[in-house]
Amino acid sequence: MKRVLFILQSYPSERSANVDCDEKIINELKKNKNIEIYCLAYRYNFQPLESKYDGFKVFRFRKGFPFDLYSWARHHENNPIGKFLLRFHRFILLAKELLLLPFYPYIEPIGMQQCAREAIKLHDRLNFDLVFADHNGIDTLYAGKMVKERDPKVKLIAMMWDPMFGKNKPKYVSKRFHEKRCLRVQENLLNNADAIIMLDSVKNVYADKVTSLNYFDKIKFYSIPGVVKTENPSNIVPERISNVFSDTRYNVVYTGLITEDRNPSCFIKLLDDSKFGEKFNIVFFGSKESSDIVKGIKTNRVTIQTHDYVDKRTLALVYNLADAFLNLGGAEANMIPSKIFNYLSYGKPIFSTRTIDHDPSSQCLQRYPLACCIDVRDASALNMGLLEDFIESQIDVTLSFETVQTMYKESTPTIYVELIQHLLGEESADGQWA
């Protein structure tokens, strides 16, 4: 029996798209009965330190009382104490970033050591054959590296959902400083990995690094494993969820953060001015800060509803209730929102905005016949025609999962599981590997 450890930021997901992707890989890997699966994660909101789930076990560790307070506040952001703690945490985070600027991009040296210590303790106890270290902060990646240093026989996969080099820099550092430091730190963290997975969206960034990166031959460029078959939930829809959906309008759902570069106001105004405006209700599921931004958008005919984050099981209900989805393209040319692949799994129409050339979301959706990609920089008349034509012809159309899976077969968890099995010496059912 082989043992695999996933080092994650959280489980269940704490609003983390990365963990959602990891979970899809875990669920696919569970089908191999010759592999035992374990996870190591931070403890959020005073969770139990150990939990058993269907097919795997999760170990959690305490990061410290300040983190306990912060993680509690994330679950109580409408509580006055929760609001204060979240503001205080943002202040402390900014202070740490500025104080530790000479060590950029390291801003969690204590967290790195904690995570590595817990991962090594767990390996000494359970003797893992493979570690899948999810880069969601340097600490989890560093923990995987240290387990490999402790026991070179362990196979290590470094999962770079978010690259260091290839991601937009923070405002407080220069581009040259950011790139130089990120390349140096990334090489230090990846040098002993057996395989490095990066997303297709950064492939062009690394194309000219073939000769300068000594770990380039270990890199595999994969798509986000978000296209999975969904099941109709048997749960009864809670009243608090059903209340934000309309029985007489098309319900367009957006889940996640609203940020400066991901703002829905242009799309909402376009839809509101269209001849179909009174037929749409847009529902946003996200943080209180995101809700406050959305509530500030004025409409005449389109209705807007907001709701705070919901757990994964409830989110499946939300996606089933949706008539269409909204994706907001951001300023990152090398990062694609994983929610697109969740949306695709349901085979429903998708509205997507873009604000940059070569927007990765728009490129991904080119193959999808039920996608309406709006460049908010274009003239409103051009966008209006595109939008109205799409609504008229496609808003009531759905695609079967089998059709979507055929179009996006590289965006399923299977390719990740095949690589894991290959490194463990376990062939997949068809004898292939990624």
C-alpha cells in the first residue's frame, strides 16, 4: 500500500480555489485502492486537529492564537468583533510585508518552519511515498521540500497553482526586483522536486527560460482540473439561498471576490441598457467587502442580489439553480480563474469580461459555444450587439457534461492522478500516464 500526503492551506476549502482543485484530484485518486491518502493543513476556526473523510484523513496543526482569531473572524465577518479582527489582520499583514521587504517574497518565516516541522513529524510517523505540496503561500511548498530533504526516497510534486515568477508584482516593489527575487526563491524551493506542475496559462512566460532554469525539464504544464461530473443535490434549498434567486428572471451567478481589476459594473450597465435588462437577476456570492461594492452599482431594470460565502455543498445547490454564470477577467495575463472550469462542468451559458489583450479566460472559452466574452474596452454599441445576439440565441441552451468533457478533456483531474501513479510505479487503468 502506497501513502500520499497532500500539503494544503486548508480542508475543507477556506475560500481557496487551489484547495478546490486539490480536492478534485484527491477524489479521483481515491479510486485507486492501492493508495492511502492523507492531508496536512492549517487549523481554521478551531477545527478538530484530526478528521476522517470518505477515502482520506486530514491532520491539522495550530498556527497560533492570533491566526485562530483571524480564522474565526473570516467565519464571522458580519460580527463587529470579526470586522475589527479582519481589519487588524490586514494592517499586520501590510506591516509584515514592509518590515520583511529585504527578504521578499518571504513574509511568513515562522509559518514556513511550523508547516515544515509538522510535515516532517507526520512523515516520520506514517512514512509517505509521495508528497503533493500545493503552493498556496510559500510555507506549504517549503514543507514539501523539507520532507524530501529529510527522506530523499520520497517523491515530491510541487504544485504551482500560483507561480512566483509570472505573477503580477505587488505595488510596493519594482518589476526587476520582483522577478529577480521570485526566480531565486522559486529555484531554491523547487530544486529537489521530482515533478513541477504549472498551469498552461504561464507556459509562454517560461518559454524563454529553457536554458536558464535548471529545473525546466521537470516542469509539466497542465490545465486546471475543474471539469468534473456534477450530481443533482438532494438537499432542500435553504430559504436564505432561494430568496436571492428569482422565479421570473434568468439568474446569473458570480462566486468569489470583487476587486479593483475584477469589477462587474461595466457588464451590469451593459446588460441593464440592453433590451433584455428586465429579464435578468444577477446574484453575487462573496465577502462583505465584495457585497458592498456590488450594492453601490445602480441599475434600472436588472436586479442584483448579494449573499455571503457558502459551503461547498450549498454551492452545488447554487450552481444548479443558476441559469447562467458570470466570470470577470482580471489584469493577470498569466492566471485564469479556476471557477471557469466549475462553471463549464454545468454546461450552462457563461458571460465573461476582459480588460486586457490575450485574456486567459477568453482564450479558454473560445472552444465553448455557450460563452459570451465582452471586452469592456470596446465601444458599447459593439458589445451591445454581441450581448443581445447571444442572449437571444443561447440563453436557454445547455450542454451535456459528456459534450463539455470531450471539449476540455485536458481539464479533468485524471492527468494529475496519472502523474502521481506514474511516480509511485502505479499504472492507470489504461496503462497510460501524463
